[in-house]
Amino acid sequence: REQFVKTFKAYLEEGKDILYIACSSALSGSFNLSVIIKKELEEEYPDRKIVCIDSLCSSLGQGSMLIRASQLRAEGKSLEEVAAYIEENKLKVNQFCTVDNLNYLKRAGRVKASSAFFGNIFGIRPIIISDKQGQNYAVEKVKGPAKARARIAQLVSETVEDTDCLWIVHADCLESAEKLRDCILELVPFKNVVIGTVGPGVGSSAGPGTIAAYCFGKEVTVVGGNE
């Protein structure tokens, strides 16, 4: 909370308005906290505007929205126009992820102990997506990392509508991320590819070996839940 207030105030003191695009509220409390702080600071800075948006995404999915918001702002769009665009298009960010070790999902309460145990023994890799409520869940399972990468590539090709940029993140497994990139580029001619690393929040719950791909595509309409 203290860091939120300090950061927001620094911009408000400079006479700047704020657009805050938060990690999915289904995965983090940052959005709800930002709304509380927004109300408090609006009383202190009545001439300034603060807009908080629940991205319903995380990692580079959230990051892709920040990049797009910056581009729109550089084009001269107002804060309200940028915020409206992000709200209208945030469900078009599609996420496809897989993990290497199910024990991390077990510790996070995402899979049962028995599923993690046998899944690791047989090399099962869940394919995880983000639904329209910003919650992550497994839609299917495949055997082995190669099949997981191939399936993610196929899902990206079936979903993508904007081939300007593909975002890939990894948890200490750059080689796997590069293989995923190559698999996807065989199916979709993305103009740009950004490969980054997951943050500590996602990394601690998903574990080393995690890879994920994000693209702008068909609007997410599914609603799922924990396994």
C-alpha cells in the first residue's frame, strides 16, 4: 500500500494524470487496492484524473497492454481514449501456458497432490489459458514438453488476429522459449517477437520451466475454474 501511494503521489505532484493497468484481480489484489487508493487520492488531488483498469491478465499479457497504451498515448490519444481502448480490447489478449513441474501448482492449490505426483511421473504438461474473468485454468493435457509447445503453437494459430507482435515469457528456460517461438513462427508469420522472463509472483507459483505465449486475437469468452 505504501509503495502504491508513494508512486501515485509522485506523478500527481508533477501535475500528471494516471492510468494504472493492474494484474488480473483473480490472481492479485493490486487492482482492488489501487481502486481504494484512487478514491483517497482523488480527494487530495481533485484536479487530477486516476483511472484503474483490471487487465484480467498477467506477465507479458499485462505488459502488452501497457505497451499498447504507451503507443496510443504517443499518438496523441487522451487518457480517456487510451483507457477506453484497453477496456474494450483487454479480452483480446490470449494466453497459452504450460509448466514443467506440477508440484508448484500443487503448492499454490491449483492441482491435487495425486494429480501432481502422477503427472510428473508420466511427463504430463497442462495447457493453461486465462478465461474472461482473468482466472487461469487447464483446458487440456499433453505428454512431454515438445507436444506442449506444439499444442500452444496450434492454439495461437487458431486464435490470433493481429500478427504484429508475439510475446513469450519463460521461467529460467530460455531455450524452451526459443523453441516455442520457432514452433509458432512455422504457423504464424509474426512481424515481431518479444521474449521475456516471468516475474517473481508468477514464477513462484508456476515454477522453473514454465513458458507462456501471448497474442492479440479472438475475444476470450470462456469461463473456467480450478482443476
